[in-house]
Amino acid sequence: MSDPMTPAEWRAALKAEGVPFTELSGWTSRGRDQATGKIFGPVHGSLNHHTAGSDSLQSIAYQGQSAAVPAPLAHAYLPKTGVLVLVADGRANHAGLAARNSWDAIVAEKPIPKPSKASGTVDGNDGLYGIETENRGDGKDTYTREQYDTWVRYNAAICRHHGWTEGSVAGHLETSVEGKVDPAGPVEGYGRRGRFSFTMAQLRADVRERLAHSASWSPPTVEEAPPTMTPAYVNLGLVHSYRLAPGSWDDVEFTQEWTDEPGDHAANSAVFVQGAGRFTGTLSLRFEGLPEGDVVQVRQSEYEGATLKTNHPITEVIGTAGGTYGTVALVNRLGAGRSMRVRLLNQSAEEVEVASAVLKALVWQEG
Ligand SMILES: [Zn+2]
């Protein structure tokens, strides 16, 4: 049980919580207390709504919904800009009849059951703050990031002021015995979260997260994209052909370097890239003397220094009449301290000539 916030307490709570807000003229004395003879409070929770319209401040503050439901229709109005408007400090016409079972759960800060008219009803306007958040309610109109962020902060500000948990935060659809479905609709995003559908469970989770931090906290936002990196271009080959004996794995030792952007794969080197980094490329091979149907296997192998650490899958180049041509895809990520070699295994009984080996790769060095 708590007394409703005074104007000074509203301002202090919202300011501390980082809620951007303006004050509608006359808000500190606006309310239905006098007209109804029912004093607002004690307060037990924050009831959340969507407007099912746009630009609703005039009707919320002045015009009301109908002769039977006069203004003010909420304590606060939250438009798409995310800049909250304080509308009323007294009793407001937003909640209508609340199911007793839902009301009791909000008071006790327990999970809110489906509202049951049979459990009895309470005038929700007696003790619930009301916020109307601008949204057409057609399932397509989207709450902006700014709007949702303010929405979480607003609810957290109320809870923090009163010492409540997120269990005091409810949605109209959770209390109404008149079939209200608000609030609902898609949300542009919040913190690191992209587009999602509004649910009261999510709003409460976000309020709970805020309350676990100090009031000045802000949710971490989308991480900045890493700077775009232009990959280095590696283009290696052989100055001279060489003979590949049958039966054992043998490094391709590149002896020709057309570009040297990475700068650390020396000529006469089997290492064509060193980690940490990512690369994609192709190795084009030409063999002479590989009998038709015989096979030379090709694979990438990772080393740490001279120690073989990881073998990558094998590609087979199959001998054809005349010279044999093969292309091998090179795509991998290489950890720090690792280097990559290309190795060949001649499975023919014959010695084969490696007439050409051209490696072209784009390399994104990390770190
Ligand atoms: Zn509502």
C-alpha cells in the first residue's frame, strides 16, 4: 500500500530513471477525484495500455472517451517520440473494472492469472497508475525503440519509487473483464534486441532487469559493427615444375610470389597464410604424367611451427588424358599461431610432374 506519487516525486523518479518527459499544463491538479468523490490511492501497480489510435493526447487529457468515460484517461501519455507527457496526477479513467483475481495478484506481486469476472471486480482506477502508449493496435503499427525504452524506464521509475518489483506492472489485458486486448503489437527493438512482439512478460522482464541496476543504468545497445576490412590478396605459384614421388604427403612449396600483401609467407615457403585470420581462395593445379584414372589427393593442413595439428578434408584430382587439371577451394579460419600448408599425395604408382600450382586467396588477418 502506497500513497500516489506527488508531482515532485513523479519528476524526481522519472528524472532519476532517465525518462525524457514534458508536463502538460495543469497536470498536477488534473484528475477525477473531486468529480467522483473517490480519492486516488492507495496505489498498487502500474497498468499499461496502448491508445488504439494516434495523436491521442487531446482526448486523453481533455476530451475523454465518451460522456460516460470523461478525461483524463491516463496519468501519462507516451507517443512515438519516446518523450513521455505527464497528463494527470489524480484519479484517471483508464482501468475500468479489474477482475478481483488479477487485482489481488498485482497487489501481492504474484503471477497474474487470466482475469475472471466470476472472482468479482474492483474499480481499477482506485489504485493503478495508467499509461497510454501510442499505437494503433492493428498488429502492424510498431512501437519505436525510443518509445519502448521510455516505457520500461517509466514502469521501473514507479516501481523503484514505491519499492515494488516488476510484479506490480500489469497490462490492461491482464485485468480487464471487458475483453481489452492492450497493450500489444510489434516493437522496433530494445537494447541489443531487434524487432520483437510486445508481451507483458517481456516488459516485466525488462523492468526487472532495470531494477537490478541503478536508476541511471541504460541497457547495452547494439554493438558497433567492426570496421570494414579490405582483405589482402595473395597470389603464389611455382617458378619451376617439380617431381612428386608416389606414396607420401608432400607440401606444395610456392616459389613464385606475384603479390606480397601479407608479407609473411616468404618465397620458397609451403606456408601460404598464417593465423589468426580467415581466407578464401582457390588452388589451380596442373599435373603431367598422372595416368588416366589415377589420383593425386590434395588437402590443407594446419601447423604450429613444424608440428602438424589439423588435417582438412581431402580433394581428389583424377588423371585425364594429356595434362590433368584440378581446382581446389580454399576456405578456412586459422587460429592464432597456426599456419596453413597445401599438401599433395600421389596415389599413382608413377612419379608425377607438378607442372603448375597457382594459389589465389583473399586473406582477412585478425587482431
Ligand atoms: Zn487500455
